Amino acid sequence: MKELPEGLVSHKRTADFTETTVPLGLLKNHQTNAGVWGLIQVTAGRLRYSIPSRGEDIVLKPGVPGVVEPEVPHHVTPEGSVAFHVEFYSAPKRGKTTT
């Protein structure tokens, strides 16, 4: 399983989702923007994380997060009762300097 690259900063977190509240867009292929990584955190139950272009199906559960790479199509499928959220990360923004 991949890991988030070092040095990324968290900039957004979704609401908590369950098998009945997961947005339909997450159940079909979608992707993050360039430079945006995701971390799928399951807090209860099991969630299947699929990356069709790689033929990967990973079962996520508490303690086993899913790393979403930028611009890589993926989708999730609840396996029964589940609770999860997604955290989004990117490189720190560079501050402007004055001279």
C-alpha cells in the first residue's frame, strides 16, 4: 500500500460518511486534481477501494487507510455497515517574499 509523501499538509476533510450517506460520486470512478492526495480513513466496518487502471482492489478498515494519488481514477464500495471520511493533502503553499 502506498503512503503519503513526506511534507504534505492537510487542507480539507470531508464529513463522515456511512454506507447510506456516501455520495454517489464516490461510488463511481473519480479522481483528485493535480497535486492533491487523499487519505481514506475508515472508522468502522470495511470499505473496498478500487483502482481499475491498476487492477487493484484493497479492503480498507480501521487502521488500514487508503492513499489516493493525484489524478488516478478510483472508486469505493461499502462492504456492509461502514463509517469513513477522506482527508486531502497537498504541498505547502509557498509564501511570497518581498525584496
